Amino acid sequence: MAATATTIRSLSVQELNIPLWESFGIAGGAQQIAKNLLVTIELADGTRGYGEAAPFPSFNGETQKMAFDAINASKSILEGADVWEWRRLHQEIRRSINGIGSAQCALETAILDALTRHSRMPMWAFFGGHSTQLETDMTLPIPTLSNENEGVEHATNFTRTITSSGIKTVKIKVGGDFALDVKRIEGVRDQAPESSILLDGNAGYESAEIALHLLESLGRKGIVPALFEQPVPKDDLKGLRQLTQNTEVPIAADESAYNLASVKRIIDEAAANVVNIKLMKFGVIEAWDSVCLCKAANIGLMIGGMVESPLSMTMSACFAAGIGGFNYIDLDTPFFMESIPLKGGCYRKTQSPNSGRIEVGPTLDLRGIAEGHGVVPLATG
């Protein structure tokens, strides 16, 4: 095929390591530095598209090296290909990367970013243009602390800080110490009684019975979460279904939902009310297909991510806003980052001198994005 303006001239990948001001702790472990990757695709006409891989070993075992190797393995497939053929390229990438979702996401993001920049189209319009604004929650991580009092104090102080910035929904990581989980949740409720509370177990509870016990314990204290995400292990769809059938709190699948086939199983087994769609698990195209499947089955939608920079989080915001129908928005990890070497997108950096942090706030506004996802490395232009 003869080269055109939209032929991929080159593909490159480099480390994107960003420190966090607070360790991002989940039931499976914590991350102090986002060890991510930046993918750059350059077209024959000089247009560049950018993608991000954000592997999170504590979540699904993917590492920076695994993602790096998978991306490089796709180089020979993509160089010389045309970004207009993004559906076909999705299949080619999928066959080459050995199931590394973060690599799939990075490559597909860069391809679509290059295409929409070339076409002078904002990414939210490419996905359908349903809306241009979202309201995100913010996550209270599991802290690495020495005693129970410190855990509750951390939860209270953290909640006070983020709600003062306008955040109305607090997502609490649980699945560690059961008694401490209850007290941390109670601390958040007491500090912000008007806020909505989401719980995220990250597969940390061994059984549905333990998760139900947590909900019963909270109920006795007058606390009813708006959502309980992945309380039980990834492969325990029976446990997820037990929870879904025995509580009025909506149950979301996260770790259990990682490709189109897994989403179909969740639907077929009536295992969850909601599916957390993360581009970093599925890749962009399979995430889109999974959304269509969930909508057809009347399954609720959540948009989330790993520990991602404004690049891939803006991509996810464009995806969710453009398609529409997402009831739960969890796109907050840029708020945890220091010294972000990127600019543009739907996150604003603070005005404080010498600060590389993102301004914490609930509203993600996409209207300023003129083409692509709008995020570029600081060294660009």
C-alpha cells in the first residue's frame, strides 16, 4: 500500500515515571511512583499521537517492562500502517501483545490521537459527542500506617481536604483489616455526612459472606454505600452474584471484567449490577465493544483507571463523556501526582509557584480540547 499522510512513519516508547504525593494503596499493595510509559506515533505528515501505558502490578500483575516489551513487539506491525484502519490495527495489536492490556491501551490511544489530531477532531466528538463534562469522585487509599488511630485520622484528614475542594463522592479502598475498614468508613461519613460513599475492595475479601458482613455492620451505623466494587476475588463470579442477589447496594465488577468475553460471562451469570470499564484493562476498542454489550444488557457503567496521568485519564474522560451513559466516574489519579511532564487535557495544574500538581476538583471539562485528547509532553511546542 502506498504511503499517505496518515501512514505511521514511526513508533517510539519511553518511560514515564511520575512520583505521587500520597502512596496509592489498594488491598493488593501500594504504588508510590507511577511507573508508566509514553508511546509516540508520528504520521507521514508530521502529526503526532500520544498514548500511555499504566501497568499496576498490585492490580493485575502487569509491570513496566512487560508493557514496554509488548509495545516494542508491535512496532513492526504498526510502522507503515494507516491510522484510518484503526479497527484492523486493533486486531493486529491484540495478536502481538500477549494480553498486556496497558500496552493495548497505549497503542490504541496513540493511534486514535494521531487520527483525530490529523482530522482536527476532539476525541470526545470521535466517541460520539454525548457530553463535554463529567464529575469525578476521589479515592481514599489504604494507608501504610502503624496503628488503628492513625488509620482513622488519615481517613478523616484526607476527607476534609478533598471535600473542601468540592469533591462530592469519596471512594474508599477497603479489603485490608476488616475492623479498620469499618472505622475508616465511619470516619469518612462523620467528616462528610452529605457525601456519597463508594467502596472498592479490589478483590481483597476472601468471600461474599465477609463482604455482606461489612455491609451489615455499616448498615447498623446508618451507612449505605452508593456502590461496592469488586469485594471478592477476580474469578469468584459466584460470590459476586451472591452479593448482587443479597443486597440492595449496587455491586460492580472490576478485576473480574478485563475483556469482552469476561464481561459477557458477568452478564450471563447475573454476577454484577455495574461493570467498571478501564481502558487500561481492555484497550480502547474492546472497552468500546464492552460498553455496547453492557448497554444492551441494561448493566450499569463505571469509568475508572489504574494510576494514570492526565494523558490516559483525559482519554478515558473523552471516552465516557463522548459515549454517554456512565453513572460512576472515577478518574482521579492525576490528583495524586507530582511533577507531571505533560500539559493539556481536562486537568488543570495548580497556580502555586514550582508546583507540578493538578488542581483537585470534581469537574472534568473537555470543551477546551480542540483535537485528539489534547495532552502533549511538556517538551512539545
